[in-house]
Amino acid sequence: MRKKILNIFSLIFIVAGAFWIGYKSMTTSYDNPPEFADVNTSLNPLKCDLNKGDCEIEFNDVKLKIDVTPRPIYAMRPFSFKIIGGKALGLKEPSLAIDGINMNMGTIKARLDTRGDNLVAQVVLSACVVEIMRYRFKLLDGDKDTGFFVDFDLKI
């Protein structure tokens, strides 16, 4: 009896899947393909390009320098994100939340470790189908957003 019920459900699943695939192929035109992601292709140039050098930023009256190594950054390859002088911010649980700006790639989390006066994280950015993927690195203290962020363009 159990085997018979399993066979009936399997048959229903296969028929429903075949119907859905047939319906989608008949209603989708090549002139108007479906959008798989919300992509913003009009990006203004950044004031500072971390692929070329470090960036100086003042936040809460503290002068910071943002540096990444090695340069240039590639998708799916680990790199070091460093906030030089970041210890002066006095964060108890510093971390990063990294989000895609021109395409939703989910949120990448990275813990920042204190090394001397600096905050350092090891990061791997996701690959994307757009030519330039803009990421925003937001500085958190625990789960609280500090308001500090830096944007970065990953070129494919």
C-alpha cells in the first residue's frame, strides 16, 4: 500500500513539473527574457578605488585608512581587509557586513580581529554575472550598525 501511494505522488510530481516546464517555455519569449536578478548597471565612479591603493576616511573624528591586500581583488579569492587605526573607534565586537549594491548577493559576514591599532578581516567575495559588482563593507559593533561604510568595485 505504501509503495502504491509513493508511486502516485511521484507520478503527480512528474506531471506537474512537466506541465510547469511546458508552460514556461511557451510563455517566455526571446525578445523579453525573464529577469533573474535586480541589477543596477549605472554606477557612479567611486572617490577612492581600493584596487589601486588605500583610502583615507574620517569617521567620528578618527582618521582611518582602509587597505586591502593583495591587489587587485578577485572574486572567490581570499584577501585581507584592514582598517588602519580602527582600534581607536573603541568597538567591543567589531565585524563587517558586506552587501552587494548593484545586485543582491546576500550578506557576507566577517569578523574583524584587533592587530595592534588595526582591525583586520579575511574576506572572500562572491562571483557575479555583471561586469562590475559594487560591494558595501559596513562596520558593525556586535549586531549594531556603526554608520561607517566603504564601497568597493569588484571587476570581473
